[in-house]
Amino acid sequence: MRLRSLLVGIAFLGLPTVSLAGPIPFEITETGFWVQPDRPALVAGLYSPFTSGSFVVDPTTGLATTVGPLVMSSASLLPQPGPLDVHPDGTTFWNESGLFRVDLRLTDTGTGEFADISIDGMAHSNNQYANGAWSGTVTYWFSGYNLIQHATLGGNDYAIWGRPEFTQGLPSVTVWVGDNGPVPWAPEPSTLVLASFALIPLGRRYVRRRLGADGATSGNV
């Protein structure tokens, strides 16, 4: 009986900590915002509206927490075009693509431990000038070179990611705590098929090189 109780206790202690944890509070602070300096339309039009705050992830629900928006744009912030840039009908266009970066500090509220994370993005702006005013739209890609970034803070394993697709949705980050996070994307079958076709020429080139090398070797014997 004592052995059974001991085994049950050991099994209980071995359970994943996520199953024992409730809501985990954390804080997100924006520490920097950078726009590619040689893209004047983006420098003028992009800005960060984000206000630092406290948030919660409850791993028992299986739902991650989305924080944002971190970046917005306004064509009204663009400078007035010069007379030489305006067409005879009073209109003009200013389309531009470039990079931006958002620097964040992720803090585990319970312990105060933190990690600094930078997430890169790309913005494509399409701006039209008419009737003395600018209007336009911006499409974003916001994910960073590492699609998912990790940090262990206060004994909690955090994962943070952006949205790795072109969209007019405003850039935000998603935060998860624990293993097997609900990552919303995966390679589509068609993408995998195209990737496999792209590897075929490389495979053929490798085979030809190997055959050539083997032929040269056998000829020297």
C-alpha cells in the first residue's frame, strides 16, 4: 500500500507543469521602433500606437494571447508633394516598400525576469494624392527571421511570434506559454510540392557531378 502511494506521488510530480498552472501573467513593453531610413514614405507614414500593458496566458484553455497592434500607418502624415511631382490633373502616386522592426521586452510578472526580443517586418505602401490630400493602404509582413522566438522566464517557457504572411491586418504578436503552442501556420501541400520540384534540378546536378567524378576516378586507375 505504501509502495502504491509512493508511485502515485511520483507520477503526480512528474506531470507537466502546464497542467498544474493556471493563468500566467506577463507584460509587454515596446522598447524601440525602427523604419528603414531610406524609405521616406514609410518613415513618414508608419508609427507605433502600442501602449505597454499586462496580459495573461492560460495554457489550460489551449488559446494563445494576441498583443497589438504594434504598428499602424496613416497616409495623412505624408508631406505635400512638390509642384513638379503632381500631374496636370492634380494627382500623383507614391508607392514604396521597406523594412521595419519592433523591439519588445517580455517580462514574467511573477518573477520580474525579462527577455528583449526584436521582430522584423516588411511594409508595402500604396499612396494616392488627389484633391490636395493623401490616401492609401499598407500591406504588412511581420514575423522576424526566426518565425518563433523563445524565452524561459520564471520557469515558464514563452513563445512569441508574428504573422508570417502579407496582409493588411495590423502587425501584432502572439504569446504562448508551454509546449505545443497553437501555431496557426504550416506549409501547405502545394507549397511542399513546389519545393520538391525546385530540388529536382539540384538533385540532377549532384548526380551528374558524382558520375563525372566516378568516371574520372575509374579512368585514372
